[in-house]
Amino acid sequence: MVSKESGRSETMLKGIGVSPGIVVGPARVLLPDATRVSSRSIGGEDVAHERERFRVALRETRAQLLHIRKQVSEVLDEEHARIFDAHMLVVEDELLVGEVEQAIEQERLNVEPLLQRIAMQYADKLAGLEDQYLAERAVDIRDVTRRLLANLAEETVESLRDIEAPCVLVSNDLLPSDTAGLDREKVKAFITDLGSASSHTAIMARALNVPAVVGLRSATAAVHPDDRVLVDGARGVVFVCPSEERLAEYAERSRNQAEIRQELDLLRDKPPETLDGYHVPLTANIELLEELEGVDAGGAKGIGLYRTEFLFLGAKTLPGEEAQVEAYVQAAQSQFPAPVVIRTLDLGADKMPDALKGRREMNPFLGHRAIRLCLGRPALFRTQLRAILRASVHENVRLMYPMVTGVAEVKAANALLQECMDELTEEGVAFNREIEVGTMIEVPSAALVADKIAPHVSFFSLGTNDLIQYTMAVDRGNEDVAHLYQPTNLAVIRLIDHVVKICRRFGLWSSVCGQMASSPHLVPLLVGLGVDELSVSPLQAPVIKDVIRKLYYADAVALAQRALISDTPEEVEAHCVNMIVDVAPEVLALTE
């Protein structure tokens, strides 16, 4: 089929649908890597201009680094701020600067390729040295070079926000901080070469209600600027230069889905109870305060997971105690008296603001992140704990630690929390001394020692995205092994079953806040395993409530028991899908 508008043949790309919705629009293609620069010849009369461009970029970069250093010094301490002193030395290195300017004069090329080549030569030499300190300076050179190149291109971190007209964004990849900064009035959908269904970028896409398909591999190569693109975020399909027939087909599908969602909206005020009267509290996951209005509109009651790190990723400056108190109070007041679970910072891996970036890690997902990072930076952690405690005067606030691996981390965090309580008491600041404290269970070690952690907390929340990733040893951002990321794997189901039983033994309540809870066909399995609460994307709340209300609890328990003795993930998946076909087939029209 041929597109009438462009005259080009329709091309279909298949990826991973991570945020549902159907969008048609012109493509805005971003270069896959800001460090890929073009080379152009210049005349003798342009040498001075090119050298001045370089000097301006150096000054801008130096000013940015000074600003970041000041932020870190204020929020953390002087020791962490010194990380950026090494970056400053790169900008002020007369030898490097002189060599680049000499190359402009001799080779008569624009500054970008010359800077990139010379800086990388320095970095490669340092990286090969046995001296660990000097070898680590290679990372500083590469980071500063990227910043210089961005300034030369007059691009900033906020460049995505400067898109002027509605479009479909096409990129090699997007960081969670990129996604958090998207202008939803302009970016109607996005597609990427890389990514997975459970990546933090995918989570942000769902939170923002931006249809998205990731893991397409060749999107940036197949799509030209201003091509018309049709994105099917549920099926994970993208059509480049769609034909008139294709557009008509999807217009009809979009109308049908809208009718189904209108019917589901009628469930907003109805309780999430099974047909035989079993109540399953339904709360919402949020990343941004802008989502608060959508919590009640979707039919959820309360917030089961407030991912506070997006306060940091979406901000130009690190939020201090007062700014955090304001955000947490806003969330608490909007939901009162329903509970609001505020998770402490889960920074690290692919979620790190520029101001906190330090030494580059070989494997950041298994590195200094989440509770480890917070315990390692007590000034940062104290600021957040004090802010959450101050917000707890609204007695619906609960506090939760991310990615704990054992009881020692919980004890250390609780000890710091107690110190913050004592400080606030001395200052005469009100807070709820009986605030409920819980932990995420998203690492197999934490699940296996849940009985040791349980006496120190009030609840567990299962973060199934990471739990599956670490249980199956699968990088959830690697499309080559995506088929091994299996929520219905017996090992995962047994871990969930084990944690739920520990909760019952110790009188704790349990929740699932990962993507499993937002997957309609897996809801009967989780209910049958005895999970007390489901925390889902606000947009998925009507669909999940529909499934709950059409279930018999007894049937869900029978499904869970079959799953616990099944041989393969595919067998469990089939049982789950068959149940949805029987009880709520309408939800399949929204996902297939």
C-alpha cells in the first residue's frame, strides 16, 4: 500500500508497546547520539569565528559546572561537590584548549570534530594507565566533552521541551529525565530504537498518557523528518507513511476503544470487589504531581507508590526540604483520608540528575543506587526524610524505602529516620510519630529474608519490574533477552507467594506496585495469591477495576494454585489469558 500524501510505500515497524493509544502525526527525528558530529571545511576568514565559538562554549560549560558544584555543595556536602573540580580542570586545561585551537588553524575544519578527536585521544591515553586516579579522569574528559559539544550545538537538556509543533518524537532512546520533560501538548507519542516494557522511560510514558512504542531497533533509520507516522501503543506497531486504508482502519479502532473506555469510566465510584464480595483496594502509582487529578478520575483511591525521584529528574535545581514538603503535602491533601505511600529516592542506574552524577559505574543497575545511594549520602537522605515526616501531619502519609536487600539497610534507614524525628521534636515541628514505614521487595534477597525484615516495618510493596529482572538475570532494557523477562515464571510466582505468606504471619499488609498489577490478565493471579492491594497506573485503574469486579475470588485462588504447580511460564500465561477471555473480554480490545 502507498501513502497518498507522500507517495512512499507504507512501512511497518514492530516493537514493544509500552503505553497504549493511537496517534497519527508528523515525525520529529532526534539524532541518536549528541556526540556524533559532522565535519565541514572552513575558509581562512572563518578561523577566528570558529575559535570564538569554542571559547564561548568553554565559558558556558564552566558556568554550568560552577552552578552544579554549588548545588551539590548546598544539598549534599563539599566532599561530593569536589567531584566537579576535576571537570573544571578539563575546561581550563590550556594544553587541550591550545591543541584544539591550533588544529582549527591548521586543518581548517569546524571545531566539533577536532574537539571530539583530541579530547578522546587524551581520554583513551588516561584510561589505559595503571594509576587508578588518572584512569578515572578519562571519564571526566568524556563527560565535559559531551557538554561542550552540546553547547556548541546550542542544545541543552531542555531541548526536547522546545519542540514547536505537535509531533511524533523519534529517537534512539530517551532517558526518564527526558521523558519527564516532554511537553504533552507537543509530543503526542514517541517511538525509540531501544527500550523495554518495564523500563523507567516506559513507566513515565504511561504516567504521562503518551502513547509509546520502544525496542523498534531501526526507527531512527526508517523514519524521515516530517514523515507521517501512525503509532499503536497497545500493539507495539508503527506505520511509517501509512496508507489511506490503514488510516481508515485505525480511525475505526480508535472509535471502538473510546466507547469501551467511556463504559469503564462508569465504574469510577464503584468498589473494587469481586463477585463474591472480596475487596481488593486499588491505589495509583504516580511520578508527577500533575497526575494527582487523574487518580480519582480513574477510580483509584489513594496512592500506593509516589516515585519521588522525578521531583529531582524534572527540576532544573535539586529540590530542598521546603520544596519537598510542599510536594508531599499536596499529594497527601489531594487524597485524604486515603493513604499516600511516599517512596524515598530511587536514584541511580538510568535515573540520575546531572547535579548528582559522580564516578561512572560499569553496571549502574547493580551499583550505587536507591537505598544504597541514600545511606551513602546522609545529607540528601535526611532532607527527604525530614520533608516526609513534616508532611505526615496529614496522617494518611506512609513512608517506604526502595530496593532494600536485607535487614541491615532497613535498620540503618530506620535509625536515620529516628534521628530526624528527634531533630524535629527538638525544633518543635509537628509530625506523625506513628507514621507507617515499609519497604519495597524488588530484590530476591529481600524476598527470601522477608521474615527478618518484617519486624522492622509495617508493610511490603512488591516491585515486580525489578523483582523479575533480578530473579531472571535479565536486563529489562536489552531487547535481545526480552523474551526471558517472564512475569509468569514459576520462580517469580513463588517469591510473591512467599512474601504474601510472610505478611500474613507478621500481620503486615502487602501490595504489588509493579507492571504486573497494571496487566489485566495477571490481576486474577495476584488476587488469588492473596495480595492485599494493587497499585496501578491511574490510566489503567478503570480496566483493572473492571477485571476485579467480574472475578470470583474462589476462581482466582484456584488459578493461583494451578500457577504454583505449573511447569512453564507459557502454561501460566495461557491460564491467565483464558480467564480474562471468559470474564472480561472487552479489555482485550484495548490491548490487542
